[in-house]
Amino acid sequence: MKNNWSNSEAKKYIRKYNNLGHSKDMALRVYTTRLLGRNNELVLHGGGNTSVKTSIRDIDGKKYDVLCVKGSGWDMAEIEPEGLPAVKLQPLLSIKNKKHLSDEDMVSYQKRNLINIKSPNPSVETFLHAFLPFKFVDHTHSDAIMNVTNRSNGLNFCKKIFGNKVSIVPYVMPGFDLAKKINEVYSKNPNINCLILLNHGIFTFADNAKESYDLMIKYVSQAERAIKRLKSKKIKQIKNYPIKFSPYEIAPIIRGLLSESKDQKFIINYRLNKKLKYFINGKNIKTYSSKGTATPDHVIRVKPFPLIITPKKNSTIEEFRIIAKKAFDNYRKKYIKYFNTNRKKVKGKKTMLDTSPRVVLVQNVGLFSVGKDLKSAIIAGDLTETNAKVISTVEETSTYKFIPEKDLFDVEYWSLEQAKIKKAKKLLEGNVVVITGSTGTIGFETYKIFKSYGAEVILLDFDHKKIKELQSKIKDTCIYCDVTDKKSVENAFKKICEKFGGIDILISNAGNAPSGTIGEVSDDVLRKSFEINFFSHQNCASEAVKIMKKQNINGCLLFNISKQSVNPGKNFGPYGLPKSALLSLCKQYAVDYGSHGIRSNGVNADRIKSGLMTEKMIKSRAKARAVTTNDYMKGNLLLNEVKATDVAKAFFHLAISKKTTGAVLTVDGGNIAASLR
């Protein structure tokens, strides 16, 4: 493993953080923590932890010896001093000889001794860091270390690899008991500078940051070299046979089967690469993939075992659905049995988590990782890649062996681990929302409100330049799509299904506003208006309902219609006519797909300043009605201008109104001539 320490970079960190009021100790702690955290063969997604022992002046003016240790919720790759909360050291050391400390008391005691009570909760391994009498302590879940420990002869293999400066510790669940065990091990052999925790990870420690980091690289490299020296034999593979569907076609089926109720929604993310393919297509995958994860804390993200689906040769989509349904039923039974068996073996009352897998491996297709949102799904995928790599390489030279199932269950149902991923659920969490015409004023305001309620939002638009600009400003998915072109729509929805698993809410918002006297306007203008203001909505809605039907977990179509659909404006026929047809389309979808749990509603807005209704257009429409532009914009019963945010709110309320379909919500400040029944 490459050692990435740089003296010049270390000095930059010292200068930067000194200027921000932090010590050299803290600057170097941040530097080496990031070095470790940015190496995904050492640490992934919040795993691992580091600490530094230093002194800090509290608000009372006194200096205290403290342990600055990684806080809950912080990722080592992007750590800042705030992510290393300072805990008073002496109180931690004072209970070194205490026989037992409950998890609740441990957390409470650590929080009570924070210098800043607003800091994040210190790591569950805080006491372990405190009990090791070194300034810098580093802890990772190195792939190579897991490779040498997670095998049938792991203990003996470790003894052959590492020298007398390394102590090898049998698995103990993290927390106060592990800290006590490490204190005991160190007391017996105070010459060590490294701990290998079987089936867990590696700790290195020293009195300066560089040395502790160097030791980590040194011992991980030793493990890597030892693995390379072993005789290996490739895992036997199943036959690579053809199937009649693509990942994007089965993703909605898998997504629907994940839900235990029609209102429970998950995001699924597809991926495949050479290493994953090798792991997934192993003949014995059902055996080696069910033995646990690479390191215990992965279990809260990926569950103790994946779901494996093996389609038959030349399987059709319908055949896949049947096979997948059976596989899901069996998985849920297996998980319930796992829960019932192991809850009797651990202390405390446990309530079963949902029975849905977080990893779905489809042989000859790829990995579908599962999460409450896209970020969680991607993390589950990343962890699965690490698990696949570690398990595969062990299986090539030995037999994969992990901690007993009871211990893995203990970690999965450990409240301190679950706290890492449990957050208050937002109203639209797990929902996939697609917005067309998204770079416009109404489209973007709609994006903001749906995003604020936890939805995964995909923005579609045909303007390459605007899409590119938007993607540089936001992290959410932006896709070029010409909604008047069925092929372009199909391609966009394929990408959405592969990345998110499907779609729950379509906000069909794209449009333009041509004008002209209806008897004199050219056929070309009228036909083009129908393409964008009617057929584009049909293109998107028809593609969306295909996906929604596959999912079978309810769906919602929302159309941006217009008050023109029921209250035509003078010289505005080229716009109003297709909008009238769109109103009928909205109702037709409600009629035809209501039995599938798919709702269809529309918004009739009027006089909204946007990319469609420009200042030039406002002047033109005001002139047509013989009023000033100001009076035109406020020309409603409430005498109040309606804005894009009002339209966005209307879309949102229709989306969450689960008993409403075939409805059109008027957003125009009041216009009796445009009101519906």
C-alpha cells in the first residue's frame, strides 16, 4: 500500500489550521485522518476512527487534558476539527478498572465530559482510544487485514505474518468491553504498536501523527504481501447464458417487490464491474455470501446476507417476475427465522427491522443495492463491492469465516449502530420524482419543494446548455431529454431506472406558448404546439405508467395544464387547443390507471412569470386584454400576483393527496371563467 504522507502537505495543514485557531496536534490529526479516510481499501463511508490526546482551555480558563476522537456522523475523508469532539481524558481514565458499563451509561458519561456539549457524540470506541497511552491512535477496517483474519485459519495466519510488536485480539463487540480487553492486552505487552482485531480491523498508535500513519501502511502492506504469496485457485463460475431483458427493465420489478406495503418506498441502484461479476456468478455464492460481511459494522447497511436471484436461460421479464417473487418470499422467511433464532441469544428486547434485503444479486445481470435514499443505496453498493472483494480473495485461498451469526445480529440490532443511520423520515423519502421542463422557473421551484421533503428528484430538459449549468450547481441528476421524441424519453427513463429503480411521481411540466389568431395561424405552428404541449406529455406519461405498473406500489402523474384549457384567451388558440386536449389526457389516465393505484391530476395556472411567460409575452397578453402589465398580472379575484412557487406547492399537495385523482387544481388567484365545476 502506498504511503501518501507529504511533509509539504503536512505543513500546509499546520499553517491552515493554526490560522483558524487550532493546534499543530489537531492540524496533523486532521491531515492523517483524511489520508486514511480517502483510501477506500482502508475506510468506507464513516467507518474507522482516529484520535489525538492534547490539551484544551475550557470556558473557565483552565487547561484540560482531552481526547479528541472522531464523532458520530463524520466521515474520515472529509473530517474537520469539529468532527473530533474533545472529551476530558481524566474522567475516562478514572473508570479503567470498572468491571462493567452499559451502552447507555457509556454514551451518557462520554457526553457529560465533552468540552463542548454541542459536539457530535464521540465514537463508541472512545474508551479504547483513551486507554491506549499514545498521543495518536488510528483505526481502520483494512480490506487486506480482513482478508487475513476472516478465514478458517485466520489466527495462525496472522501470527505468521506479524512480528512481536503486534498483538492479535479475538473478536469482542465494540464498546466498553472491547476497551477493557485492549487495556488488558496492552498491559501484558506494552511494547506493541499495533493491534489486529480478528474479524474487525486494525489499530496503530504512536506519539506522533506520521509514525502512527506509517505503521498503518506498514502492517497493511505486510498483509497484502502475505496474501499474494498464497497459492490461489479461481472461484468456479456459472455458465454465462443469454437472458431477454436488461437491468433497467427488471429494476422496477425488484423495487416493487422490496416494498412490504404500497406506501413503503426504496431506492435501488444498479452496478456491475469485473470483480462484482466474478463474485455474483460464483457457483457457490449462496454459501459464501451468507457467512457475513467483511467487518461487523457493514451489517447495518447491507443486512447479514444478500438476496440472490438466478434467472433461467433466455428468461423473459414475466418469467423473471415469478422467480424474483419466490426469491423475495424465501428471503423474508429466512430473515424472520434469523431474527427469531438470535433474539433469544442476546440481552434486551428486540423489535424486528423490516425484512427487505439491502443487496439483491442477480446472476448474469449484476448488483442492485437498496437504500432509503440514493445515498444509502450507493453506500450499500460500495460496501457490497468491498465485501465481494474480501470474500472472493479469501475463497480463492481458503474458506471464508466470520463472527458467529449471534454476534453479527448483536451489531445489526445494536442501538448505537442503528443510531448512525436512523434519522427522522421525511414525507417523500424513498420517492423518485421526475420533472420535465425542469430548468424553467416553475420546474426549478417544483424541484426545490419536492427535494425539501426528501424525494429523489431527476430534472429533465432539452436545453443542453441549461442542463449543464444546472448540473454544476446541484448534486441531483440532470438528464438531457427532448420530450417530443419518444426515443429520447425512453432513453432518459432507462437511465432513471438503472440509477434509482423506477419512478413514483411524474411532473409533466414542459411546454411553450405560441400565439396567433386561430384562423390565420400556420399548420406548422399549430402542429409544433401540439407536439410540445400535448404529445410530449403523452410520451412521458405512457413511459412512466409502464414503469409504475411493473413496480405495483402506486404512482402519480401530475400535468401542468393551463387555465387556457377551459378559458381561452384571445389570439392564444395555438397554445390553448393542445392544453384542452391535455386536460382530457389527464382525466383519461385517471380513468384507465386508477385500478393500478396510479393517480392523475393537473394544475391550471395562469399568468406566472417564467421562461415561458416572459416580459415580452406579458406585454403582448396585456395588450390583447387592453390593460396595463401590472393590472394583467394582478387581474384576478384576489388582486394578487401568482408566482411559480404557488404552482410548485399545488403540485406538491396533489402528489401527497392519496385519495385524489382526475382532479385539476386552479392556481390563478381567482378567475370564475376558468373555474371547474
